Amino acid sequence: MKNIPLTKDQFIHYINFIKERKEKENKINELFTEEFEDSIFYPHTRYETELISLLETIFNDEDGNIGYFIYELDFGELDFANECITEEDGTTISLTTPEELYDYLVKEYFSE
């Protein structure tokens, strides 16, 4: 197996950091839209995009699985996240947690 640039705990920390920021942003936006209908607050968007890009670079994630997990699967919380990827042999891959995402990335990009 090739050298993995981040430990699972480090990777999970960064994914959870992004999730926590998004949750706080959503709370602020809810408060703003109660008072100001067209108001939107996005203070972390650029940092979030850059951090996701950095993680994708570190993991050689050319397919954008990290962004897919965050944006399309809502951090693995959507119903179909437990069978969102199908391998060539028909096996389904679950991406419901950052841990599962990390394991998938390691298998895809660091196994020889």
C-alpha cells in the first residue's frame, strides 16, 4: 500500500470541521431570512472550497468523491448514501460517514 498522506482521524477532523461550519452558516442564514427575506450569509464558502480542493489534491481524488460526499450526499446523510457507488462486480459502496469515505479513498487511490 502506498503512503497515505493523512491519518483517518485527521481526515475525519477536516470533514467534520467543514460540516460544523456549514451547520453554523445555515443557522445564521435562517435567522437572517426571518428578518431580511433576501439575505444570505456565506462567510466560509471560499475557505470551504479551498479546503475541499486541498483534500482532493492530497488524496489524488480526481473523481471528486470528497465533494460528492459533502455536496451531493449531504455528508452521507441522504437515504441513498448507503449504496451510492456500485463497483464493476455489482458490489455497492456505502458513504454514510467520513470514516467510510476515507476507507473508500484509501482503497481507490492508495491500494496497489
